[in-house]
Amino acid sequence: MQPSPNRSVMIVLAYLWLLALIPLLADTHDPEVQWHAKHGLVLAAAELALLFVYITLTSVVSLLTLGIGCVLSLFLIFGWVAVLALHVAAIVKGLHGQRLLVPGISAYADRF
């Protein structure tokens, strides 16, 4: 089977959070693009879950310690830089025909 002509664009879109729905729904003939789209959605869901837990934890600490939780919210910047680096690495590997496997998370891309 021949890869689709817009495969590179679809792989990049696969790792741009909600835009992963575009290659998932539009390019159904390329299994590699489909996997990257599913992987991008799984990563986005995991990131949203971690963000929710982090904000909840920071809020509780802030309420209990009268403001020290605000210092913890500064670490969110480093978290977003790490998430961005993860997405860039996944895009680069995807464009080179490889897969970036994140332990504990990537296995869920094969489940749906």
C-alpha cells in the first residue's frame, strides 16, 4: 500500500492535541497515520488528566498553606516545556517513519 501524499502533514497534526481528530477521521487508509493520530489523542488525554491532578493538588496545597501552592504553580511552566518537547520528539520520529513509545501510555494507542 502506498502512503498518502499528505502523510507528513497528517503526522504533524496527530500530535497537536485536538487536531489529531483530523488525521484520525480523514486518512483511514494509512495505518501508520492512524496509529500516530490515536497516539496523539492518548497523549492529549494523559496530559489533560495530569494537568487536572496538578491543578487540584496545587489548589489544595495553596489553601492549606495560605499561598505556598502559588509557588508550586510556577513549576507548571516546566511541565509544559516538557510536554512540548515530547510532542516535538514524537513529530520528528513520526516524520522519519518511527514511533515514539511513551512507557505506560503508548500501549493505549493500540486499544482503540
